Amino acid sequence: MKYLIFASIALPLLITACAQKQREDAPIPQRSLTTGMVPRFDATQAFRFLTAQTDFGPRNPGSSGYQKCLVFLQSELKKYADTVSVQGFSYRTSRGEPHRGNNIIGRFHSHGGSRILLTAHWDTRPWADMDENPEDRSKPILGANDGASGVAVLLEIARQLNLLPPSVGVDIVFFDAEDTGETGSSESFALGSQWFAKNLPPNTRYRFAINLDMVGDKNLEIPREEYSDTYAPDLMDLISSTAKVLGYPQFADRRVPGIYDDHMPLNKANIPAVDLIDFNYPDETNRYWHTLQDTPDKCSPESLGAVGTVLLHVIYGQGTSF
């Protein structure tokens, strides 16, 4: 899932120009912590949401695990959200295989004006192309961290939004077809978010978006991803300062090279968006990314809890005015 292409020469210039326009059109409130009530993020429940997904097996397109998880995610969101819808689209993988994609959208406090957008991808890599064993590289990955972790955090946030509705409207979107691309070809990835960005819900204006990807690593470290820092620096500052005040060292105040992830199509649609991701999974010398080693034992409730708690404080720190 990180079809990642690190910063090119021309792209930063384009990003800087777009970021300036976004900051003028949609300033992000400068708040670190809310003085009101913030619900408690249940890290244990979030980890249950993670293993509930991996229990279906790989969730690559066309698999039985995919179909079972599609039903599960809709069912869970319907317990908490005001409305749940599925945004269908057709696509081909980077290997030419045709599929029907499904973005799952849950809306909370749906009568609100401007809204917050929280996203993660729910599909898993069809091929373990980075596995050390060549014989395993054609097998689909389980995707405990790369897929299930971000969704797990957002499902628990959805549960808390239902228990204590915030003053601001929130949309949670689980993107499909994020992980069917060819490494080295950025825009062959993130097909679900590309479709969503071109077909936004009508009469909806998003203050900002936060994308979660690979946030369950036991050795979690979330730095400031370069494109996030360029497109939405105020939002990155808000997340970083909130994490610092709350005492979560998992958020590192250092910049790393840019990654093409689901936040990029949103930024191109003039929605200031950041990507919270720990791409060094588990560290710089050893990678479980796109391998059969991406299993729940490599993840932890504590990591999910750090991310979820920070996000809840960001959400409940937003006022109704914009």
C-alpha cells in the first residue's frame, strides 16, 4: 500500500501553490485541546475491530474476505452513523484485472454545515510483492496494519461519535482500491479516493481531512509526512501539538519525504488533508509492508489508542463556526 513516490522536482512547486490557495480559502482553526468533554477512546475495542477484519482473511478485490468485510463494515457503521452509503465505481488493477470498487461513507451530525473528513482504506494488497520468499509474492496479504489498523481506529471513533455527538459534522469514509497499484507508479494506487475526490457528496464543504494508514505498528512513530506538511501545515501543527500536550511520543515532530496516499486526491480537490502513517513498519531495517508478515501480532492496542485519542481531541476541539 504505499505506491509511494518520494518528492519529485516539480511537484513541490505545484503543492506549494495549491496549499497557499487552500490556506486562503479554508483556514484551519488553531486549537490544540478542547475545554469541553471528549469521549475516551477504547483501545481494546479498537484492536477487536482490527482482528475482526483480519479474521475474514485477506480483503483483496474479488476474495471471499473482501465480500464478508464489505458487509461487516456497513453493518458496524450503521450502528453508529446517521446515514451510511456505498459509493460504487469500476476500475482495473495495475495488472489489468477489472473490479467493482466500494467506498463506504458514514455521516455523523449530518445536518451540520462544514464538516471534518476522516478516511482510511479497507482493501488489502492482492500480492505480497515485497515478501522475502519469491514463492509467496503472488499471494494476498492479511493487511493487519496496512488496511485494518486505520479502519479499526475510525470504527472506534464512530462508536464514540454516536455516544457523545460532537458540535461539528463528521464524515468517515473507508476507501476501496487503494492497494492495487504498481510500486513506482503513484496514481495507479488510491483509486477509491481518486473517485471520491471527483464525486464529493453534494452540498458538502470539508474543513480538512485526516487519512490514517499503517497506524497499528507496535513500534509506532508517526512523523510529519512532507505533502501533509506542505498542503495542510496548520492541521499538522494542530495534531502535533495535541499529541505533545496529551503525552503521546508516537507522534514525531520531524519531516519525512512525501508519500502518495489517499490524502493526495483530497488535497488536489482543495480539501486540506494530511496522512498519518508509519511507513517504517516495524523499522528502517526491516519491513513487513506488502509481505505475509503483516499480521495482528505486529500491531498493538496502545498504538491504536494513541492515534484515536489524539483524533478525538482534534474533533471535539472544533467549534461549529468556520
